[in-house]
Amino acid sequence: MPSTERVPKPPWPLVATCTRGLEDVLAEELRSLGLGEAEIGRGSVRFAGDLRAVYRANLGLRTAIRVLLPLASGNATDRDSLYRLASTVGWERLTGPDQSLAVEAVGRTPELPHSGFAALVVKDAIVDRIRAHRRRRPNVDRADPDLRVHVHLGVDETAISLDSSGEPLSRRGYRLQGAEAPLTESLAAGLLLMAGYDGSRPFLDPMCGSGTLAAEAALIASRSAPGLERNFAAERWPFHDAGVLEDELRQARSRSRTPPAKIAANDIDPKTVAATKKNLRRAHMLRFVTVSRADIHDLDPPGPGSLIVTNPPYGHRLGELEKLRPLYRELGDALKQRAAGCTAWLLVGARELAKEIGLHASRRIVVFNGPIECRFFRYDLYAGSRRRQPPGEAGGSG
Ligand SMILES: C[S@@+](CC[C@H](N)C(=O)[O-])C[C@H]1O[C@@H](n2cnc3c(N)ncnc32)[C@H](O)[C@@H]1O
């Protein structure tokens, strides 16, 4: 039996972290996984649950980066207060005698501007406390620890948590073949969920790069839990329950299906097309996706009422932006002329380029792709002509 007395009795407060802009989608995912009412924060969503909830969240969440179990939180903005906060946790009950640990910190305060130093402070507090109780120093293993401690430093509140995920959930493990500026897997899944994709209508990414959107579309459409192929840090917790995890895995596997509608991915670059195929094969999704080399000029949606989601090349330097203008015009024209009856969503990093699309956006959502503030535009592509907008209005309000 796992000794759950090592931690407070569940339901525990739990936190799922995400890219800013995806909080609402993540909260909806938690609800649909039966993980209760969620409270939305900035780049995170709080919920409550037990060990089963921890496993289910790690296996099933598409937009989360980590799932954390907070152990202590409070005002800790400098070295001494952080050390004191970390010393309040019963670390000696959370690690076995030969187990190792590692501490990772994010955020900063004016007195603790370097997260690496904050991690060292918490590590010292943990080591001192365990040594005082056991008369033995625990092992610190930053590469492959048994217990992963996560510190979120903030001026208002600092939280010290157990990280149940380990390797970020956003790294599914299938994307080894790169392309220019790939989306993270969790962001790609978030965009698709924001666009209302559930696999029931045909899907196309006409500028697929390394194929992240197509892979995530296939995972959603086939109802495949994104975490089935990997392990989680919680599996090394001293109160891990292999039986409960096995039950969650069985339930997750039993939900999978063959996608009911076509999924397609295209790119102009043959090397990128090859990379997409390799990534999809690694994700076990290649059989569900048709991958071809095609120019946006020859846009060919895979069926009536298709959903088209893509992120065209960004270009950040001035010269690059200028070079990309014709491509965005071509994309807008192709959507208008060749995708009537479809819905398109484009993730665009530069406003100037969005204007070149020349179509009226019916929605516009701000999303962060790493540090880049992007707009996710929705275009309803009606049959027949739709007025091209005068410059300055396109990519408009939503
Ligand atoms: C920003 S990347 C897409 C990244 C992708 N979402 C991922 O996660 O890897 C843009 C892609 O557009 C492709 N592209 C550029 N011009 C194109 C064109 N005329 N037709 C089709 N694809 C094009 C590029 O080869 C590149 O792979």
C-alpha cells in the first residue's frame, strides 16, 4: 500500500501550468476529464484531486506544461524567508533513504533575481531538514532525480510544489525532426481546441513545418491521450500507486478510435514534408494523416467544411517582413478562391503581415508563442465573393 500519510489527505490543491493565453482551454480540458471545477490563474489553472487525478491530468491534458502538487506557499521574497518556507515541509517523509532529489525554480523577486540561486536556497533547506531527521545527507541528482521539487517565485506569493510531470508535458517526444520555428505541442493542441476541433470535420495544415498541428489534430481526432507513450515524475513518488495508474492507462487506451474525418498536412519544402512524416510515424499517427508536398497556391482542402489551421512563416527582421508580404497575400487569395465553405484559423506574429491576408477576421485571440505575442485569427470562408478589406482593417475585430 502506498503510504499516503506522507502528504496531507486528498483532495489536494493541484496546479496545471500552461502557456499564457491557453488558461481557458486548459480549464475546459480539466472539466472534460472529470477533474472538477477549475480556477483560472495567469499561465496556470488550479483544481483539486487525489493521486488518480494527478495521473489522469498528466496522461490526458493536451495544453498543460506541468501538473504540480503545492506543499507550501507564502510570502518568501528573499533568501531567509524562502529558506524558512522550504523548511516547513516534511521532506524526510517524502523521500526514501536512498532517493535523490532536484530543485527547479522559475520566476524572480527583487531580492532573488536569479531563479538558479533560489533553487539552491530551497535545495539547502531540504538537505538540512532531511539531514537533521535522518543524520544523512540526501543525494542531489539534477539529471535524473527521484523527487522533483518545483519553486514558483513571486512577489505576491511563492509556492513550493512537487512536480508530478518531470519532462514538460508539452514535449510529447514525437518531434525529433525539426523545421523552422516549430510550435510547442501543447500550443498546437491549444490552438486546435480553441478552433473547436474535435476530429469530426476534415482538417488541413497547408504550411505544416514539422507537422505539430497535424500530429496534435490526429491525437485529438483519434482520442489518443497525449501522455500514453511517456513516464511521469509522479511514478517515482514514495506514495505512487501503480494499480491506480494502470487503471487510468487502461481507461485512456479504451477511448481511442479511428478519426472519423480526413486529416492532411502540406508544405512547400520537401525536407519539411519528410520531417513531418517521421514525426507523425513516431507519434503513431502517420496512418491517420495524408502528408504531401504542395504550394499554398494549390490549396486543396480535404473535404467540404474543412477546418484549416496553420502558422505561416513569421519573419521578425524588417527585410524578412517585406519578403513575406506576397506570401500572406497569396495565402489570403488561396483561402478565398479555393476554400469556400471552410473555416481557417491563422496564427500570425506580425500585424503588418496579417493585413496582407485581405480577409475579414471574425475572431481574434491573443496567444503567446514563446515570447512572441501573436494573434490567432478566424476567417469564415463563405462561398461567393467577400469584400477585400481596405488596408488597415484586415485581420479586424472579432
Ligand atoms: C512557421 S513554419 C510552420 C511550423 C509548424 N507549425 C511546426 O510546428 O513545425 C511555416 C512553414 O511554411 C512553409 N511554407 C513557406 N512558404 C510556403 C508555401 N508557399 N506553400 C506552402 N508552405 C510554405 C515553410 O516551409 C515552413 O515549413
